[in-house]
Amino acid sequence: MYRLRCELLEVLLVHPGGPFWAKKDHGAWAIPKGEIHPHEEPLAAAKREFEEETAIRPEGDFLPLGSVTHKGGKIVFAWAFEGDCDVSRLRSNTFSMEWPPRSGRQREFPEVDRGEFFTLDTAREKINPAEFDFLLRLQDLLSIGNSSRSH
């Protein structure tokens, strides 16, 4: 999801939930995403995952942003759409894990613990480095100037 504020591009990024990510910030944020189910089209998966991680149904014109490969080899496909939301109202699906480790107790955590709109300059610091290319591609598609273009 992206929006334009005072002619400045802002993108919605989400922060992963759970104890491993609790104190991580720079490089930890990402676009909402997840696994593609068997026989599921990538765009349908992207819409489903966005809604699962934010409780917002994505609607509008979807701009294809291609794919990137994370350092660990995971391939991520993305689309952008224009929209806006109150980030304080984002709600995510949850996952369970043993916590603390070797305690025998299962705890439930949100898959995403928060979301925020960032300008591209700030997003460059926050986002998983592999995914920043998506934001540059979006900027190019929208023909918007921004200082993040000069690396």
C-alpha cells in the first residue's frame, strides 16, 4: 500500500511479531507478504497475505513490481496499490511457538506487531534490504522524484 502526502511517496511497511524481532528495527521491516498456496495465483496470494497481516482488504489498481530474492534465497513477488489506513488499527493473524525456549509452554504471537507509513528515505533504513528495490520500482512507475534514488 502506498499513499502520496504533499507530493511525497509513502509506503506501508510492517514489523514482524514475536520475540526474535522485538528489539530489531533497521532492516527488519518489510512489505506484507507470505507463502503462495498450491494452485494459487501470486497476485491472489499477495492480496490474501496483505489482508491476513493487516486486516485490510486490498483494493484498487495493482501495479506489478516484479520479484526480488532475499539473501537466504526466498523469492518474493510484489504488487502495489494506492490506499490509506489508520496504522493503529492494523490487526494480524497469529502463530504459536514454544516460549521461552525449552519451557514446554506454547505462546501465541502476532505475525505482524505493527505497521507504519514511511517515506522512501526512511524506508531505506527500515526495510529488509532486498525489498527496497520494490520501492524504487514503485517510484519509477509513479514517476515521482525522491532523494532515495541516488544511492
